[in-house]
Amino acid sequence: MKKLINDPDAVVIESLRGMAAAHPELRLDEEHRVMFRADAPVSGKVALVSGGGSGHEPLHAGYVGTGMLDAAVAGEVFTSPTPDAVRAAIDHVDAGAGVLLIIKNYTGDVLNFQMAADMAREDGIAVEYVVVNDDVAVEDSLYTAGRRGVGLTVLVEKIAGAAAAAGKSLAEVKALAEKVIAQGRSMGVALTAVTLPAVGHPAFDLPEDQIEMGVGIHGEPGRARVPMAPAADIATTMVDAILADYAFAGNDAIVMVNGMGATPLVELYLFYGEVEKLLATRGVEVRRCLVGNYITSLDMAGASITILKSDDELLSYWDAPVNTPALKNGVAPAATAAPVPAPRAAHAAPAPAEAPTPAESDAAETTDAETASADVTPADDHTVTLGQLEEWVRRVAAAMDKHKDELTELDAAIGDSDHGANMARGTAAAAKRLGHPAPTSISGLGKSVGMALVSSVGGASGPLYGTFFLRFGKQAGTGSALGVKELAAAFRSGTDGVAFRGKAAPGDKTMVDVLDAATAALEKSTGTMADATRAAADAAATARQATKDMIAKRGRASYLGERSIGHVDPGAASATLLFEALADVVSGK
């Protein structure tokens, strides 16, 4: 697959650098990959921050500018940004009137942006957020995390941005954004699969004579695969699905026909013509429209339709001046560069208050004097030492790197193909951090690894695995060795933290299935540490395989409902590697 790239791992930052060079009215924080307005924050103006995984350009950085966003945070391709990056974006744009975060309804985005909001509030910044959930393709709410956030995100950012520019309060801007979310719906269709730069081949198989109706913006499967049909028939199916979900008939509307990245404008305009005719016959008058590539999925061929019930208030904000790289209207002036600010201090990424908080995990801190690694030799065959646990982390990193392609393939089948690369990157960062400085207690190890994962993995996996290690370390305490029962208690605390944060339980087809089964095996063990950890690894492998026959009830895979049966959960697969690595370390393998 030919791509105009250099290094697949550097696509995001190099693209952002190019965008900043092309648009001097923008400024780039490279460390956190935040694109923000070059002019100084306007005192008394509510600031808008959005973001998410890259690969949906021009969303979100393309909408930074006068009358729309003040900053956008870019994660890796199809992977939500980390909490500390979102926190940095808030710092760049806060002018005292508060900050509104606009979040697409994906587990990773919600977890990471909410964590950033908690961090900012602890520092006295007024932060609110809204969650966009407009995708009608998700039919069975029993098995889903709610509707996906897709095309309506662009309309929310435009209308809320205009309200903020008009001087509305944080509460007023949030209320208007929530009104847009309540009155808007979307649906997409894929004609071809998406290709991630780091993978190099299509993320899923879509035969030439079939289309994916209801596809997500990360290439997630939709409602069904159906035979290819004329544009009029495809438009009818999509419009009927949207109108069946919300009472648009008899109302005015703002409509967006959006390309997924590889569909030419000649087809998009043809498709829009069919959509407008259908809406007219159903009593919907299109008052404003957008046709083009506004929220894409890399090189996927296809389109999405977004319909927003409009009124005089929404139309006035829609018509307000805007000047961004991707959307321009009226005479809004471009941002004028302000003096380059002094470097901002990086923010650590704690967990939100209801799970392990910064204060809770502080009990597991390391000190500046902690520089030496612990002995890897166990005191006896019923004990695991700090040194062995450090080696465990290093072996986990090696295992994630070795199996990253396998994890990617598992995720491609029911997710968005990013799990392997994310886990390899995050665990490598965790292993590297162990020596800066080296922890002198198991609690210190847990905090070091947990914070590294939260700050580097992105997506839902960062907060979830980070929570596991933070809770693990806190429960383990400040000693340098654990017996079997103490190790089991630490794993149970970590597992409970993951279940709480992810709102998952055994049987939901997630990493919790493996964590719970392996921890239960540890809790039941009466043998040596080698026996106990091997039993845990065996239980993990069994639980991993059992997810193949489950219906996913959490995360992106949950959108498939019964179509998720037959696929091993990628989170369960990566969690299994934790226990296999620990068993190998303890046995001296």
C-alpha cells in the first residue's frame, strides 16, 4: 500500500508540524500534540477544546480558529489522547471564563477527557464537558456503551464555538451544545475498508460487491453488510434510519453529507442531491448544508449523513463568522500570533476521584534517592520480590512488542486496529521509566508503571491498565516482597479498579474476564509462588479463549452485538500476556 509518509510511527506529529507551517494563525505544542490558536486567549471568553484519535482530518485541528475551537488534542491514529495532553490544552486556552470539552462517545475519549477535567478542576479551573452520541447505526443499547459520536461533532463545535465567541457563559455554551446533541443524528456507509499507516493493509475485508451499512469512523462494523446498490437506494436506507430515530418531519434542518476520505466530490454532490430529495418528500426542509470531507476515516471510501433539527437560534449561530483551516464563513478575522508563552509545566495524569486518585496513589510514591533495582532472587519459593516484579514489567513490554501484530489483528476484527501498537508503546514506556529512578518498593513500582501507562497508551487501555497498576501498587504496600495471598490481594484490587472504571464485569467480553479468572486462581492457590502464578496464567489463557464465544457488552466491540461472537477480545489477549510473563519470571524460565 503506497502512502505519502516517512515513518508510520511519526505520521501524526509530522502531519501536525506541516499543518502548523501551513497555518501561521495556529501554534503547535509538540510535546502534547495540541494545536491551539496563536492569538492570546480572550479574557472573559469561554474556551472550547476537543480532540481524539488522528485519522479523521480535518477533525479536530482543522477546526481551531476564530468562531470555533480554541484548541484540539491529537491522539495516535484512531486512539484517544492521554489525560495530560488534554490537560495541557486546557492550560493553553483558559482565560478565566471556563473551558468546555467536546467529547465523542468512545470509551477511551470519555475516560481520558474526564480525567483531564478532574485534573483541571483540582487546580481551580471551571471545566464542563458534553458527549456527542449521534450515530443511529447502533441499534441494541443492551450491548453498547451508547451511541458513537460521529459527524454531528462538527456541527456541535461550530455552533458552540459561535456562542462562545458571542460572549455566552460556560453554562449557556454547554446548554446550547447539549441542544445540538439532542436534536442531531448521523449514519455512515463504507464502500471500502480503511488502511492504518502502521498496519499497511486494509483493516477489514469488504468484498467488492458489498458495503458496510452503518460503519463507524474507525472502520467498526455497522448494522449489516449488504449488496452494493445505486446511490439513491443507499441514501434511502440511511435517511429512513435517521428519520425513524428522531422526529425530523415537519421541521427545518442543517444537513451534512460527509466523505470518509476517499470518495470524490462528484459522488458526494450526487449523493447529497438524493438526500435532499428524500428529505423534501418526508417534510424536512434543508436550510443549510455542508458537502465534503469534514470527519474522515483515513482512506475509506464512503459517506455519512448528519441531520440537525434547526431553528432560528441554531441558524444564527451556524451563520456566525468562522475562520479555521477547514471551515470558513463570513468575515471572522484569522487569529493573530501572540508572543510565544513560556514553557508550561507538564501535568501528571491522575485517575478521577471515584477510582484511584492522585492522593491515593501518592502512598505508593518513590523518592529521588531511589536509584537501585531490587534483587531478583526470591527469599523463598512462596515469595515474589520487587526485583522479580521489575523483570515482570520488562518482560510484559517485550511480550506486547512481540505480539503487537496479533493484538492488532484481533482488534481489527471487532475494534479499530490500534490495541497492539498502543500496548507495545505504553509498556515500553513503563519499562523505561522503572530506572528513572528505580523504585524501592512495590507500591513505587505500581505507581511508576501505572502513571506511564496512563500517560502514553491512549485510548481506553491507558486509563484501564494504568488503574490496574496504581491499585496493585497501593494494595501491595511499601515492602519489597509479597507472598501468594498478598500478591492475590494486589491483583484483586487492580482488577476491581479496572471493573469500576470500565463499568465491566466478568462475562462482558473484556480484559476483566481474564483479570478476574487469573486473580481467582491466585486466591485459591495453596502451593508455591511458581505453582500459583502458573495456575493464574493457565486460568488467564482459558478465560481469553472463552471470550471468543461471548457477546461484547463494553467498549467498541459492543456495537457489534451478536456479530462479536467468534472473535477473541483483544483486551483479554493483552491481559493474558501479563500473567504468562509473571509465571515465566517466577519459574526462572
